[in-house]
Amino acid sequence: MKVMVCLKQVPHQDARLEVRADGSWIQEDNIKFEINSYDSYALEEALQLKDAGGADVEVVVVTIGPDRATQALRTALGMGADRAIHVNDDATEGSDALGIAKILAAVAREENPEIIFCGLMAEDGNFAAVPPMLAELIDLPSATGVLSTANNGAMRVERELEGGAIEVVDLPKPCLLTVQTGANQVRYASLKGIMQAKKKPVDTKTAADLGVADQIGAANAKVTVNKIYVPPKADTAELLEGSTDEVVGQLVGKIRELGLL
């Protein structure tokens, strides 16, 4: 059984973040990066399947990003993944969630995994949009907010609903699952694993290799980020009162007054 895990490298949780002068994104120079924590839990779920299935289970990790993202893949290989795919191409810059999903879909079509694990969301964007889009693009059943999995022919998962309720779902394979934080205890890469990781293959691909170069990037993005900024501090807060519709109307008016809409 082949299991594919989608990883993203994000700024370290203790990194001191500053916005670029043009407001386009954060200043990435001289900050540390790490595997997105949601993705770490997704990877652990895949590795637990490998622990149970032994040589019959192959775990393939995939990431999209610049040269530095190789470190995230090496960490995952050190934890126990078998091989890695790195989509390293300037053409991916500026891709929105749909563009990223198209890249991962192209990889998934080549790999044909039985299970795809993703983190629930990325900590730097918090959109939680890529995994459902990926599932739709390759026509897979999917479940989000997964807290536990059981591989019994089909995949039985427990998923978290709003308000803390738990839903049990059975999905046929192949399928895609997005994993919630706290779903398991994420292992560390052992010294032996780190040494072995140096010999494990990392396949580098471009958007052209995957046949999606004309579908991704800033030119094809449906959603764009105009500017990011640190929210201004205020001394007072104004409470809006009324019905939901009235409060929404007032809020939109306030945003317009501040020139943010």
C-alpha cells in the first residue's frame, strides 16, 4: 500500500516575524522554518500505518517550495518516510490554494496512492482549502478534522465537528484524510533515522514535469493577497449591537470608513 503525505514548510513557531516593506509577505531572511504542525500529525498517522504494515506500506512525502524546503523532507525521511518528492520551481510562486491543489493532484496521479494524508490547514495561511480541493480534483472521498484512523479494508475515521462532537465515518480506499492537531503523539527523528535519511531518494520536479505550468502561479490565481500588515493597536473597542444583519451592516460600514474595503 502506498501512502502519500503532503507537507508544507512554515516559519518556526518561535520565529520573530516582520512584514516586508512592500507588504507582500513576511521577511523570510534569517528565520527558521519547520514542518507545519498539522502536517506533522498527518505524517505520524502515515508512519503508524507503516509500523503496522511493515514492508507492505510505502510512505511518500511531498512538498512544494524553494531549496530550503528540502530540510522538511529530510526531517520526514528521518522520522521514517521512505522517499520524497520536492516540487521546486519558481513558477509555483504566487499560486493560490487551487494552484497548489493542482500541483499536488498532478503528483497524486503519477503516484496513485491508496491514502493521502494532509494536515487540516497550514499555520501561515489557515485557509484549510487545499486538501478538499485536491480530493475534488482527483475524485477521492475525503474527511476533514480527523482525530483517529483505523485501516480495516476501508478507512474508519473519527472526525471532529464544530462544538466538539465526534463523527465516525467509513471511507473506501483510495481516499484523502486531513488530520487535526493532537490526533497522535508525533515521533522524533532518531539518530539512526537521520543517517538513513541521507540515503533515501528525494525526487525534484518542476511544474512543467507535472504538466501544470500553464495552470498555476500568480497569473492563474483566483485569490490574491494585496497586502499584509500588523493590526494597529487601539486604546478602545466599540461594541456593535443589534440583530446579526444589523451588526454585519455596521461592521461593513466601519471597515469602509477605515478604507479597508
